Amino acid sequence: NKVFKGESNCLKFSTSMEIEGPNIKMNNANALAASNCNKVILLTHFKENILGKWMSYKIDGDNLYLYLSDDSNIRLRKTRPQIKKR
């Protein structure tokens, strides 16, 4: 198992994941939604359509595409760590 972390303006999560061939599954996530977003809808969608579900995926440069069972998809982009100035 590998650890996968991500965040956006609305969602921050950390999860373990499994990869088998062309498929990926995210398990046991800690997810938080920001107060300026519709928390209930966002977290419900994340839990019902992503967690514990096998999805196909594609990596294209810094982008990870997840293809969900409801025919929607999610694009996650790798960002470079920001160096904090003192």
C-alpha cells in the first residue's frame, strides 16, 4: 500500500491506495471539506464514488486522471512544494 495525499480549495485528504494493472483503489481516507464549500455533498461524493472503489486511471505528465464508475472523472495535478521565505 502507498499513501496518497491531496488538497484543493474545497477538499483535503490522505488515503492509502492499491494499484493493480490499469486500476487504482483508495482506502481508509481522512477527508475534510472546507467551510466555504458544500461539505455534505462533497464528502458524500468522495465516500460513495471514490473510497473503496476500483477505478481506471491514467497519468499524463503531472496529471492523474481517475475514471469513476458513474462515468465522471477527476483530474488531480501534482504541484511542486513551495519554499517558505523567512
